[in-house]
Amino acid sequence: MISRRLALAAFLAPPHRLPKHACDTHTHIFGDPRRFPFFPGRAYTPPTALPHEMSALHRRLGIDRVVIVTPSVYGTDNSATLFGLRARGSSARGIAVIDDTTPTSTLNQLARSRFCGARLNLGAAASGPESARRSVERLFDRVSGLRWHLQLFAGLKVVAALEDLLARAPIPVCIDHVAGALPDLGLFQPGFDALLRLLASGKTYVKITNRFLPSGQPQATAAMVAALHQANPNRILWGTDWPHPDNRSLPGRKPTDLSPFEPLDDLLWLERFLALTNDPARTLVANPATLYGF
């Protein structure tokens, strides 16, 4: 249950004043399942999270722009994300999930509907680095003519294994959730050095989300965020990860069981993030405008 403090925080005006056109680069829409049915092979089942609820959060935070990412529960059906884009209008961009069977005509239609990237979820890449490499290469081939980018959800070890391929990518690459880095493990956890090198190259963006920021060691979080900014402040993005889906595999919970959202306080974590960056206009406005074409 959400605490009274967290519930109140959702309705309080933020103490900060964000720059105009600030962007939340990572959100999801979960529509009514009768209209937007879930993928049968999904790992979890979320409640609804609708465009008007997202917009209400952004008004409280002072956010003007948003990027909506198709979540894994829909497979390659991007209809719920398109629903969110239409509700939000020109201040929104979309990230699609596609596969080898997605028709080129569908990709072109998505591009006309303000989608600007494709997300590839490699997770822990249990099938091995070579399979992950082939998946990335196929996606490059599919979207290279669309002026899209690759949004990659993969762990640090997978990113490190793909470093050479990502370094010569024909399109921009955006790595979700700091590649699953854990602040409590510090700057020398395996794979974090590869992430910093990719960031420094200028071709790769790294997205810091409110999934990453909570930590039992705030000084460790600050050190990692500082290292990311030092590597390349022009390629850092921030997002809420609203509505914070809980996709963990818990004992006794089946994929078809309702999985409540995690009760993160986005106002609190936005404030914490702002305290860790000395240039919010660049991180929240200029960098997203460059990648997403606002």
C-alpha cells in the first residue's frame, strides 16, 4: 500500500522549476485489456495506466514532453503506445517494439505517427552473446532507412559483449536504465567501463530512470551519475519509468496474475536527480530534443 507521505507527494506542487520543454523519456501506457489485449507470452500482467493519468503526473512535475515506450506485455503490438501518442499530441514521441515479421508498411506508418525508435529487449540474453549480436544487427537493417534509433534494454554484461558492434552502429543507440547497473556495486562492477566508453564515443545515449536512482547508498548513486555525466553530458537522458511496472518473477505469482505497480515517488526522485546534475536544461531539454526530434 502506498504510504500517506507518497500519496500526498503526488498532489503537492514541485519545489523546483524545470526548464521549458523538459522531457520524461521513459513512460508506458497500459490500456484497457478489452481494447488492448496483452501478449499471451508476457511475463507479467499490469493494471491500467492511462494517458490522462500520465499527463496529470507531468503537470505536477512540470514536464512538457514525453516519450512513450511499448512495454513487453504487448509483444509487437504498438496500439496502446499509439493511443497514448494521439492523446498527448505533438509533445510526445513513441518507441516501438518490432520483429522480423513486422511489415515495412507498418514501420512507415509508425514513423508517420511520431514513433522514432525501436526497442530491443535482450534482458540477460540467456541465448548467448552471438544471438544477441544477430538480433541487434537485424534491427539495424530493419530501421536504417527510417531515421530511427535503437533503444536497447540489456544488462551490463550484454552491453560489454556487444561493445564493438554498438560502437560502430549505423544509427544512434540509447541504453535503458543504465544497463541495469546497481549503484551499490560501485564504479568497478563488470561492464560499467564499457558503458562509459560507449557513452564517451558520442553515438550512445544512456537513460537514467527512477528505476536506477533508489539505492541504499546515495553517495554511490551520486558517484555513478557523476561518472556518466563526465563521460558525455550531451548523451544523458532522464525518465520516470512511469507507471513503474513490476515485472519480477515472484514465487507463486503467475504471469496472468495482476502485478501491482511499484509505489515509487516520482516527485522525490526527480528532485534527487536534479541535485545530481548541474545542467538540467541540457539533460531534460536539449539531449531529448536531439535524439527524439522534438
